Amino acid sequence: MAKKEIELKDIESIGNKKLSQLMYSEIANNKELYKKIEKMVLSSNPKELVKAIKRDIASIRRGSKFIDYYASFEFAQKVQNIVDNIVLNVEDKQSAAKLFKELVLTDSKVYLRSDDSSGIIQSSYLSAREAWLSCVDVLSDEEIYNDIKEMLVCEGFGTRDIFSESIPKTVLERLYDEYLLLENHKEIDLFDRICLLKDTAHYLKEPKKYEDAVRLNREELYDSDIINIATEYQYANQPKKILEILHSIDSIDTYKAKDFYSLQVCAYTQLNEPLNVTLAYKNWYEKSKSVEALKLYLEKVEGEMYEKVKNEALTYAQTLSLGEALNFFFELDEKQLAANYIFTDKERFMLQYIADTQLKKVIKWLEKEYPQETILLYRGVCEQALATSISKHYPRAIKALKATIEIEKKHDISSWKIEENALYLSTLLEKHKKKSKFLQLFEKLNP
């Protein structure tokens, strides 16, 4: 029986006195819990509460010790705890906004003295910026503008992400107009300035301003720029302008096809032009040969056209690599074709080009109805793991072999076309008899 997970209602059923005794006994050995309880106790004294939180922020600001990768997780939690303490205990949103801003402004020095390759510290500071944004409804436009100006540049790391739909339009317009002139702002380079202008234009829902920002560092727009600008028109709910800007792209590259045709579909849908929606899906599939596009296209056609499109696609899929073909068949639920492909391709498996998650998905899909083909896939996994002399891959081979043995046990193999496991394993062991680590693991398998 699975262990019951403790829920909030279970804790609430415990008497306050017992919980208080438990908390008191724990805080002596748990520094972060102590600080949380301290802030809750001080919530009835707002001035002292703010002072205590400021001390926690100051300790981060004064810190100089290098934070290595392993310590980064604990440090990130420290920053997150400060955010949580403000959210839970500081009722005055004006005071909370000031504390969030003060915490955000410690990030640059922290980044410079830490290994945050996991991104966990940046995530905790992102929650601080988001918490500040949740307080802007109580700030005047002038206060918001000044706070943004103060937090805008993260020294050594470019501009901070401090914009959202909650920022008043007047503040966004003021920032856009001010930073449009480069000579007034030497503290921010051209790249960061363009990012700032694009962000403000986005939340203003003014794609023309966005385009003007893009053109600051180039006269002619790239296709990626045009798609980004069209996306801004989508955000601004201007379908005709989406089509107009996309029309300036002569020929879309395959890797941009999804973005391009998705924008077309959005525009034609808003304009209530179903035939053009279908045409966009058709063009997307023909350009990319993506099964995602194919499925969307098939939803828009029926009868003979449906059969024609699907059959042509399935014929095409049989020319693809193993991974691509299996994904195609899986998405269209064509198990028989997948099984046939595996038998046809069994001598040239290229499983290294299939993601583990995709392979597991396909194996689960096929195993019940096509056990032989599933065994061939597992053998491919095994042989891929044994293709090198790197022993850390051998457990994967053993796991695959164990799966083949379990599958074979469940079936009458007298009519099977593939060689039985006993013969396969004998050949495999002879081939890899010099891999002692593999042989050790295999002995524990007891096939």
C-alpha cells in the first residue's frame, strides 16, 4: 500500500499547542525555519519586521565567499525564503515593493561570485522581480518609472527582465521614447537598448515601435525579424498586418516553417477564412514534412483527399531513418507499418539518433501486439550500449536484455521469425567476451 501523503488539512487538524511545541523544538537546528518563524512573530510589528528582512538582504549584499555549484541550491533557497517572507508577512505593498527591489539589486554581485550553471539562483531572483511586479498596482507611475530605471541594468549581465502587462502604458511610453536616443544612455549598449525597446513596444502592443527598434542596428530585416514582428502583430490582435508583414518573405526556410505557417493559420482563423487555414497547413507540411503539420492538415480534409494525403505521407515515411519513421508511424497510430519497418531495417538500426523518451514511448506502444519487433528494438538498444568499451553504458544493455527475456517468457515463440534469445545471447556473449564488466553484470542477470 502506498504511503499516504500528508495534506494541509491533516496538519490543520493538529492542535495549535502541539504544532507550536514542534516548531519550537525544530528551530534550534534549522536556521531557515528559525528565520521564517521570526518573521511570522514580527508580523504584528511592521517596522521591526522590515528591519529584520533588510538585515537578511544586507547579509547577501555583504557576502564575498564564492558559491560553488553544490552550494548554489542552498543559496537560491535563501533568496527564495526572503521573497516568501515578504509575501507572507509584509502586508503593506509599498514596503514590500521596496524590499523586493532591494533584494533584486543584490543579484549582480551574487552572479559574479557564484557557479550558477544550474540557473537555480537566477530563478530565485526571477521570483523576486515577479514579486515586485505584483506590487506595482499600489505605486505611482513616477515610482514605477524610478524603480525600473534603478533596476534596469544588472551590472555585467545586461538588462533585467522587469516588464509585464501590469506596467502602466504611460511608463512604457516614457521609457521607450527616452531610450530611443542612444546618446542619452551610455550606460547601456546597443544590444541591451534594443532589447529594452522591444520589450516596452511588446507590452504597449505597438508592433511598429517594435519594428523601429529592430531597425536600429540594420537597414534590411532578416526573415527571423519579420517573423518576430508578425508575432507582435498577433499579440496586438491585428491579423491583416500579420499577413502583410509575412508576405515580404519570398521563400521560408524549413526550420522557420512552423513559426511562419502558425502565424498564417492564426491570422486566417481570426479572419474566418477556413480554406486559407487548410492551405497554410498544406504548405507547412509540404515545406517541412513534419508529422505535426500533417496531423493538423489531415484534420482539415476528408474523404478521398484525406486518404490520398495520408497514404502519400505513409509512403514517404518509409524512406526516413528509423527514428523519424517510427515517430511518424507512432503519431499516426500505424503499428503494422512500424512493425514492418523494424523487420526491414533490423540489420541497420540507428538507435543513437532516437531520444530515449521517444524510444520508450514506441516500445510501450508496440509491445503487446508486436513482441518480436519490440525485442528487436531492445536488442538494438543493447548493441548500441556495447558499441564502445565505456562500461558506464553496460547497465543499459543489461536492462534491455532483461526486457527481451521477460517478453519472450510471455509468448509461444515456435512460430517466431526472429532468433530466440538463447541463440542471440550466445552470439552476443562471444562477440563481447573481452568486456569483463559486461560479463560480470550479465552473470547477475541469470537468463
